[in-house]
Amino acid sequence: AAGGAATMVNIGADNLAFDTSTIMVPAGAEVTMVFDNQDDGVPHNVAVYDSPLRTEQIFVGEVITGPAETTYTFTAPPEPGTYYFQCDIHPDMNGEFIVE
């Protein structure tokens, strides 16, 4: 897809785990991410960083306490590559954010 294309991503959290370990988006895309936190009484978010070292924030979503759903909107990095996503409250919940 061309840069600036819109893309939709769905991600859920349940039992202190995301329902996916990989998110793929086009480079430079306008990303709409629907986050469904199914963990009752547990706060989660989705945050995207340059790498597991988290030296650069790409996007940090608002923390929501489940069960709840929210929609995040952000722009994917313009450079293709493998980035990193996690829940900031539970960093063991993480995966690869792949930009193509």
C-alpha cells in the first residue's frame, strides 16, 4: 500500500496476553487500532516503540481498565522494518509491529 494509506487493526487482551504477537501495517499508514481489553478490572494499553529497548516512542495509547474497548489513531513509521509493541503496565505482553 502507498504511504498515507489508512489501515485498520484489531487487537485484544485477555488473561494478561494480547491475542496476536504480530501487527503488520503499511509504511506511513494512518493506523486505526481497535483495542478490546477483556481483562476484568485490569488496566492495559498498546504502545509502539522502535525496539524492545524502547528508546523511541512511536505511539503510546491511553490505558483502559477492562472490560472496555477504545480506538487509537496514529501514523505508522515511514521506514519499513520491524518495530515493537507492548502493554506499558505489563511489558511481558508484547510483540512485533511490522511496517512494510
